[in-house]
Amino acid sequence: MASVKKSNKPGFKEFFSIINYLAVNDYVFLAVGSILAAFTGAGLPHLVCVVGWLLNAFVMLEPTSDAFRDRITPLLLYFVSAASVLAVIAFLQYVCFRLVALKVCRRVRRKYFRQMIIQPLNFFKQAANEKANCEFEGHVAKLAGAITDSLPAIITSISQVTVALLISFHFGWKLALPITGLGAFVVVWFLTFNALLMYDNKNEQKLARKTAEALKYSSTFREHCNKLFNLGIRKAAYSGILVGSIQLFIYIGMGLGALYGNWLIDHKLMQYPGYIFVIACSIIPAAVKLGQLHLNISGLWAARFALSEARRVQDRYPEDENPTTLPAAPTRISIGEDPTLAPPPEYWSSPEMKRKQFLTTFFQNEIATTPESPRPKNCSAFIHLRKSALQRKLYGLGFLFCLVFAAAPPTFTKLNGDLYEFYQIGRVEPFFADGVSISWKYLAGGVITCLAGIFCTIIYARNGESIAREVRCAVYTDFTNRHGATIPESVRRSMLPLVNRAANQCKAAFDARLSTFTVGVFSLAFGVAFVFEKNLPSAFLCSICFGLQAVAQYFVFRIADVHFKRAMNEKNERARIGLQTFEAMSETQVGENLSDIAVQHDQYLTFAYHRHSSVVATQALRFAFIVAVPQNERARIGLQTFEAMSETQVGENLSDIAVQHDQYLTFAYHRHSSVVATQALRFAFIVAVPQVTQAISYVIGCFLVVEGLVRAVVLYKVVQTLYMSAFSIATVAQFNMDIQQARIGALDLDEIIGESDTQSRNSGRSRDDIVLP
């Protein structure tokens, strides 16, 4: 019987079906998390406002006067308190959304699995159902990201831009108007290039789906590799424009404030010069965040795919259909439109075997069964790729651009400090002429840093794409030498993980992520060097504060990663044993124990929830397929014995399989939720802890100002330089994970491009036979 016709494009009905998976406490968590996300967005421009109040005191009051102490002391206390509260809010916000995401994903998985196992046997023979089964886990990951990341990001960005506008128009609406116009242009600019980047990401996915077809002939594969290479360069250009534009627009915003703001001060239309900093540095960053709204909305909208699949699987066949009345098993299974996702075409001697294979594919997608070292070492393939990358001369030019771009934070704070040097106590000369002069410096600095950011991103990305193309061509050359010019279809399918996944992993340590790491390291170095040149006592004490923050951030990130890896390795090992047991089951046993398998799957989801909630941004569910110790005979026959069953036994034991699957989901839920706190702490360190460090640095620095050891404006330069440079700590810690991904990808290529056997393979083939990048 044919499947019931449904639209292939889920809409609002499917999206809002998420309410079917929310309990009362989930609504409470979402409401509390939304309020906290709004406070997080409002807190960032508010802390900028506090810095502006400090600036007003620095330039308008004598540091040794009692009025300065009376003004500064409550501001500093308030600054430290507000920043600390923001850190707590960010922590709790993440916990709320993450817990809801894990619960919803567990319920969606449970419903999908329970509806799948009650389908008639001919359901498992349909290519469309098979393709949807392969894609389901990816859709669930999008659902988790939509709730954890996209939804709070939307609330935060709207709150941030709203509060920034309110603060700016309250303190100086005349200056806020032109900077708001610039902010509107920034929003359109970022929306446009983010949309172009998303469009190219979709094109890249479409090209990846055509890889199997391109592997048929050398000419088509060359063209395919060149298309991927050119597409990667174009994506890097868009990313570079976005990265460089952030600095450009911040520079322009302050330049516009220096130009027009000084004119307003000369004409007594604005009283306090600190509001120039407040208006420019609250509206422009908020506009940049709002420019990413399209990305966040798209991420939230992607949640509909998993919800739609869980909702529609029960409608594909009538419930009263006789599951034993089946047409003859096909001699070939269609692979559908996506050859990278659909399983290879095979002949199943019985419908029960097809069902077992269908369920096995579902489990394999839900977990990771390939052992993965927590600290992969450098294999010969990685060493070969590293040498090949470092020999590229463009890296030197890209490195120079990275140095220029890394100087953006200290340059920006230097110009800010020079601007506030104008406002000396007792000065009667107009400020507008000085404002014109420094606004040109802001413009020149913004353009230079923007161009440097674009060029370094493109150069490093080009080298990364060259590495990926080299890997793809080496894989193709190796397989053609083994199997001839005409590669069989089964062999081409075995090449797909190497050509797609491994190649993309290998370039992680050599593409634009390497430029981000380089910029982050030298941004810290330049920032520290700049502040020590300004004033030794304040630079020393403030560097200690931000140095402790850097160490704390790094260790929090590493603890979160290690905690996650240990939990996932434990789950992965138990999952591997469980999946092997499942695959050994006969198809009859699977059919007889599906309900027990579903129960263990529910327990697994519960366990995965607890593990995920303690390890943010992890894909722990695909590592965790836990077989809980059964308390009765049905559970024992379930998931633990699935691999031992024949295809006939699978059908006879579907109820037991469902029970064990429920136990598995429960176990995985608990494992994932056990590390939510660690990942929430990591999120708080990224969002709010730098604000706390900034506040403490101002407290320490103001004591030095009162004692006459440093001028107030110099203190502002020191603290803001270190504050802006410290944002690169997160990128420095992330690059360690990128290197590990490259090493993992190279492990699969060790026999193909490893240095130990490169000469032996090349000696037996002519250069004309090699597909060169």
C-alpha cells in the first residue's frame, strides 16, 4: 500500500506542535528563562552606561577631591554588584533553556520510536521513510539548538537593542539619532551578508549530496572539488566581511560621536562627554547582534522538521493495516535523493530483515559506535597535511594581516583615551576642531582593521580549502589505483565519509579558525604590551585581574570538555556493547521485543538529558546508547540481546525491544543532565564574567587614581584595552578542539596519505594517474 501523501515542507502547524511535548514545569522554565534572557540583553548596555558615568567623573572631577570619592565609590559598588548579578542571570538562563531542550528532545525521540515500531512491515521498505529515518537525528539536534541557543538569542538581541535605544535617547537624543541611523544600516548590512552566507551553506550541502555521483568519473570529480573549493572561498569572503565590519562600524560609531558630539558640547546641547561612549558603544554592538536575528530565527524555525517527522510517522500507514500481508521484498532499495544519508542498496531476503536493518540504522544514528580517543595523537597523515599547509607562502601574508587585525582593540581604546584627553578641567577652547581631527583617525583605523580582517580570513580559508581538496583528491587517487578508473557503487559509498567528513575535519586546524586563533593570541599580547607602556602600577594590577580571568576561563572550558568526554566515553563503550547485542538479534526477536526496546530507549533519553544538561553544546546522545541492567526477563530479552536475534526473532520481540529502549532513553537522559551545570558555568564565563573582571579592575584602579599613581583617563585606557582583548580567550580555548577534530579526521586517512607509505604508493603509479588539487 502506498504511503499517505503529505506535504514535504513542514509549516506553522508542525512548528507549534511543540506544545504537545511541553509539561507545566517546562512552561515555567521557559517563562523564567525568557525573563532572564531579557535581563541578560538589558544588562550589557546598562554596564556600558555605568562605564560612561565613570568617564564623566574622570574628566569632570578632580581625582583628589572629596567630590570624586563621593561620586566614584557608589558607582564602583554598583558596577561590581550589577556585573555579578549578570553572571548569575546568564548561568540560570542557560540552565532553564537547556533543561527544556533535553526534555523535549527525549519526548520527541520516544514518540518517534514508539510510532515507528508499530508500523507494518512494508513501512520499512519505503525509500522515503528510510531517508527520513537517516535524517531524524540531525533534525533532533536542530530542535535542541533551537531551544538552547536560538530562542534565548532572539530574546537577548531584542532586549539589548531596546534598552540601548532607551538609554541613548534618554542621555542625548540629538546624538542618538544619527548613530541610530548608522545602527539601522548595520542591521541591514549584517542581515544581508548573513543571508548570503546561509545561502552558500545550503549550496554546500547540496554539493555534498552529489558526491557519490561525482565519484563516477575523474572529470566530474575534479569539477566537484573545484566547486567546493570556490564555494568555500566565497563563504570565507562573506565571513571576513562580517568579522571586519564589526570593528569598522564600532570605529565609525565612535568617530561620528566624536565629530557630532563635540559640536553638541560646544553648543551646550549635551552636557557630559561620557555619553558619547555610552551612545556609540551601546547602539552599534546591539545593532550587530540584531543583524544576526535572521540566523537565530532560521535556527528556531528548523525545529519544525523533527516535530513534523514525529507527528507524521503515525499517518503514513493506516493503523488497521495487516502488518503480515506484504508484497514481495524488492531486489533493490531506492536510495532517494540524498546519497550521503540513505543507507546503501541491499537485498533483504525477508521484510523482517529489512525492519531489523531499519531499526539498526536508527540506533546507529542516535549514538556513536566508533571508538574515539579523547586526546588523539598526531598520525602520519596529520603530520603530512601540517607540513603541506605550512609550506604555503600565503600563510605569511595572512599572518601579517592577522597582526594588523589583532591591533584593533588597543588602537580603539587609545583613540578613545585621546578623545577624553580633550576634556581637561578648566578648558575653554571649543572641542569641535579636535573632534574633526580624531574622527578621521577613527575612520582610518576602522577601514584598515576591516580590510585586514577580511584578507586574513580569506587567505587562511583558502589554505584550508586547499588542504580539503588535497585530501579529496588523494582519496580518489588511492581508490582508483585499487579498483580501477570505474569505481563500483559500493566502493564509492565507502569513500563518502573520507571525501566529505574527513576532509572537512582535516581543514579545521588550517582554515579561518587558525586565523581567529592567531588574532586572539596577538590581541592579548598587544593589549598587555599597550597597557604596560601607559602606566606600570595600574597595568600590573589590572593584568593580574584579567590574567586570573583568562586562567579561570581556560580551566572552566577544559573541565567542561573533560567532564563531557569522560561521560561520553563511558556511554560510548556501553552503547557499543548494546548495539552489538542488538545487531545480533534475529528479525523475529526484534519484532517480539519492540516494546521493551522502546522502554529502554526512553530510559536512555532520560539519561542523555541529564548528561547533556551538564555538558553544553555536546552531541552526547549520539555517543550514548546505554543498556540498563534489566529487572525482568522482558528487559533482558530486549536491547541487550537485540544483536543476537535473527531477523525473524526481531519481529517476535518488538515489545521487549521497546521496553529496553525506554530504559536506554532514561539512562541517557540522566547522564546528559548531570553536566548541565558545567556548561552553564562556561556560558556565564563567556557572557558575564568579563564584566565582573572589568568592574573589579576599575575598583582597584580608582584607588591608584586617588593616590595619584595614575591619571583617570589612563586608567580607562588600561582597563578597556584589557577588557576588549580578553574576549579572545574563548577563541583560543576553542582552537584546541579544532585541532583535535583535524587529528580525528586524519586518523581515517593514515593509510592513504600517511608519510610512511606515500613513497611506496607513488612509486607504482605515474604522475598522470594522480588527481591533483
